[in-house]
Amino acid sequence: MGFNGKKGSLWVLFLSASLLVGCGGGSSSKSGSTVAPATSGSTAAPTSSRTVGSPTSGTTNTPTASLGAGPVLNTVQFDDVDGDDMVSKGDKLVATFVDDLEPVPAGLNPADEFELLVADDTFGAGATLESGPAANQVQITLGDEPRLYVSATFDPNKTTKGEASGINVSANATGQIRGLGEGAVQASAAPVDVSGTLTASFHNGASLNDPRGAHVSVTLDDGRVLVVGGLAGTKKEDLVTEAELYDPLTDSFVRVSDLSGEAGRMKRGKVNVGFFQGTAVKLKNGDVLISGGYGVEKKSFFGLGKTKVDTLESAFLFHPQTNTFERVGDMVTPRHSHTATLLDDGRVLIAGGYNDSLWSKSKSQAPLEVYDPANKRFEKLGKIFRRVKLQTPRQNHSAVALDNGNSVLFSGGVRWKGGALFGLIKPKLEAVQGSEALVGGSKTEKFGDMAESRLNHTSLEFAPYKVAAFGGHSLNGGAVATVEVFDANTGAWTSAGSLSTPRSGPLAAIVRNEVLVIGGHT
């Protein structure tokens, strides 16, 4: 038993040290991008403030002192100018030196004079530098999409992306920040912490143009968020067919069709496709694959009747560069309430789900299929006489990629069992308490049962080969509060406490070594 032969090589962490539910210390940064789940039923993540490749980002480790003879840098304090409890454009950093300074020349670039010690930290594009407010101070006004973390204390041994921010005078400074008659300013002997008092909190954002629930959303490589599908009510007419894009730079939503016309809608023939309980996952090239769901995709009576509600087989690609949708090959098996997981080779694994079509013999699905982006087609997993299936059909389960996408763990869910004679003998709905995994992309292997059966829960890998499952819904009860952890080294689940609030259908994301669990219903 094991994941791709790596049994025994797991990174073992104690839950009390590595898995925290909620947002205790939290992020204090503001983002130019909002993270959303890459796969259905997986996690949504909170806002991040980091922009890769910003012209003012600093990634240098501990510097040597600059060649000045003037005042030494003493402290740096963050000033939340707009009072929004986030690091954002227009906020300031006030750098204090041990002695008074000459007036700072206009036009200096803060990134030339100071270096940020944590990888990917940035003052933001267009940041400016000026004198004051005191005679021994200069202030940096942050530009677009700044990335700093000021709620914790800088540790010079922790300079990877996302750690608390540190700063110093750059070893390559221009020398134009000068002490009063003393020469260019000097770096501190040790990097200086960027002090601040921000606390983690939620902030109101823009509203969708079209209200919806049971939709899917994905963060694009350019930082925007694609929102697709969903249901605004209980009728067929309430299916939302318009996709939207959230732009974090303007804090606004726009309908995709407003950007690209009819090409910005998912269409099958003349039918605008609408669904809920489908999936969306970002591919390695940045496109998004949308598949399945329950809704409308075609007309009845051989295309001559009205649109009919059914399990969908349609799949589409969203192209962020052109803001357009492209219909690709249908899934092998129509399904909703399934999972879609990106594999290491770039293909997407489609697992489980439900097919309530009249012609479907098995309602809860076991066959696995993959989407191949090279030929834009779905195909059954395995060889013709050795198809790979889930050992237990399931829907409303969770799926988490492990071993860098070489294996996928499935947990929980429910299944319909039995039923015959064209529906005269009704199937029974039962909980699936066990877990299993697609190992090495070629076979499924059973693993331990969860202590509590659950569906509509969320799971994520919080450390290598360790998966936490949060909340969910009990088949014979209400929302679930318990948290369980799967260890691939033992193949077993263990209890890890409980959420303070039971919740079904929550989202979860890792935020600075903590797990933030949000949303759901009780």
C-alpha cells in the first residue's frame, strides 16, 4: 500500500502545530488577485497580495551594509492610510533613521533605495518616495498591488514568499538619501521588521451581476476570477447561463459576454448552457475546463422541442486571453456532483458523480475518465479490457491530488445502491464512509474508513501526504462539525477536533500555515 512507492517518506507534522482552523493570526495583505477553487468541491482561497514579476519586487536575502557614512536605518512602520485594515495602494511605510536627513530628491524609486527581504514582496508599481513626516524620516507611498505582510515579526531565517516582511537600505542604493551633512544613509546591521497592527478580517467586495448558488469559480493566471454556472432559484428558468469575471484591481464583476459577445457564452448549438453542481479546473496552460453538471444543454424531441433539464455531458474551455468559451468533446459519461482533478501530466481526472438519465443503468458513477488537453477529448481511463473504476461508486465526495498529481484521494460521499425493473424497484441512498485512491494513475486502492460519514465536505492537503477533511453533511442528520486527517503513510484517518460551527459545503484554503474554513450552511 502507498502512493507511487513513497510509503514511509512522508512529512509528519503534529496537527496542533500545523493545522489551525479559522483565521487566527491571518493575512494582513491586500490583493490584486482573488484565489478560488481550482476544482469543484475543493477549496476556495482568500485574497492574496502577491504579484509575480512586479518591477518593484524584492527577493534578496540578508544584505550587507551599504557604503554610506550617514545615519543608520532604525525602524520602519506601516501606516494604514485608508483605514481598510489591508496593505493597499496609497498606504505608507515610514522609515526612521538615527539622525536627521537632507530633503529627498524628487523621483526616487523606493525599490532602488530599499530592499525587501522576503521573496515576492513589493512596494507596488508606481510607489513613490519623499521626505518626512519628521526630519529623520522618509516615507514610501505604496503603488499598485503592493505585497507586504505586516502583522507578524520578520524572521531573517524565513524569507520565502508569504513570510512577515523585512526591509533594509539597499546595498546598491543610489546614495541620494543623505544625512544632514553626514553622507548617504546606511543599512541597519540586521534587517528591520516592517511593523504594523493589522488584523485578519473580511471586507465587502463587489457584487455579482447575476445572483447564483451552486456555481463554480477559478482564479486565472492573470489574477481575475471566473465564475460559471449556478442557480438563482428553483426553476429551470433560474439557471444562470451568463459567466462573469471578477477583476481585483477594480473590485468589479463583468459578464463575459459583455467582453466578447456570443463567444463569451457557453453554447451547444443554439442553446445557452446553464448548470449547477458542475466542475471547473484550471489547466496547465491557463485555460479552464468546465464539465458536466445538472441543467440544460439541448432541446428535447431530437432538438425540436423545448430545452430539457438533465444531467450534462457537455464540456467547455474558457480562454482567458480572448475571454471566450470553446466547446470541446463531450464527457464519456454524463454526470453531476462529480470531481475534476488536475493530474501531473496535464490531464484532468473526472471521478464519481450522478447520472439521473432514464437510460443510465447505474446512477452513482464508478467509471473514471480523463480529459486530454492535447486532443481536447475525454476518454475512459485504462486499457480496453482493464478499465479503471472507483471501487465504490460515489457522488458529493471530495478529491485531493497527492504525490504532485500522480495520485488522487477520494473520500466520503453517498451512493445509490440497488434498483431494477426500469425503476419499479427503487434504489437506496447510502453513505460512503470509506476512502480510496487512484495510485500512480493506473489503479484504485482502498484505504481506511472515515470515523464519521459525510458528503458535501471539503478536503485539502495541508502537508505532504496529509489530507484534512472539514465539515460536510450527515446522510441521516445535519451539518457536520468534525475534522479528520488522512495520513498516506498509514492509510488511516484520525480525529482532529471540530469546527466551532458545523457546516455543510464549506470552502477551505491554506493561509500562512493556517487553514481558513469559510461558508457552508448549517
